[in-house]
Amino acid sequence: MSAATPVSARARTLLEEFRDFAFKGNVVDLAVGVIIGAAFGKIVDSLVKHLLMPLVSLLVPGEASYLGWTWVVGTKEIPYGLFIGEVVNFLVVALALYIFIVKFLGALMKAKQKEAAAPPPPTPTETLLAEIRDLLKQRTA
């Protein structure tokens, strides 16, 4: 655009470009994926903090809650129980993503590849030509 283009026309063009970008199907799909991913992260976080880690704290002797697991170095406390909770949180998310992406989507992709790789059935003309070829092979043999 040249400098002589009116400001309102440039603003309108910028708005149209943004609209085209923002409302493409893949951008909307990405936004939905991010929102669902954030909600899934909250569910996994709750699962780890409210179910898994309290169960772990029952199995490990000592204080009743993993939140209280700390090392004291001098006058500082290092809450290693919180770190362990975050590691478990990460492992649960990683496991869920592995199952979904590698096992579920991988199986779907393999099935689609097999469908795409399978040759189409021969046409009637191709079938007739194959029969003629086979008959000619028999006559020459």
C-alpha cells in the first residue's frame, strides 16, 4: 500500500485481513483445542492433587500429607512434596497424550493409510484384458 492510501481504507483492509485469518477453520479448531487442553489440564491437576498424591502419602510413612514433605536446609524449607506432585501431574498428562496421540490417532492414521494404499478394484475392461492375457499365456505355453 502506498502512503497516499487513506487511513480508513488501510484500516478496513487490515480488518478484512484479520477477519480472514481469525475465522479460517484451522484457527478456530486450534482455539477449541487450546480450550479443551486447558480444561483437561485442570482435570488432571485435580486428579493428581486430590486423588493420586493423597494415596501416595498413605503409602509413604511419615506426615499425612505430601504437601508437608519438606527438607530443611538452614533456615529454608524446600517443599519437595510439591515437586513430586508436579512430576506425577506431568507423567499423567504425558501418559494421556501418549495414549491419545500414539495409540488412538496412530491406529486411525494406519487404517486410513491402508485404505489409501489398497488398489481400487479393476474395471470391467481391465478384467477382460487380464482374461485375454491369461488365455494368450496358456496358448503359448
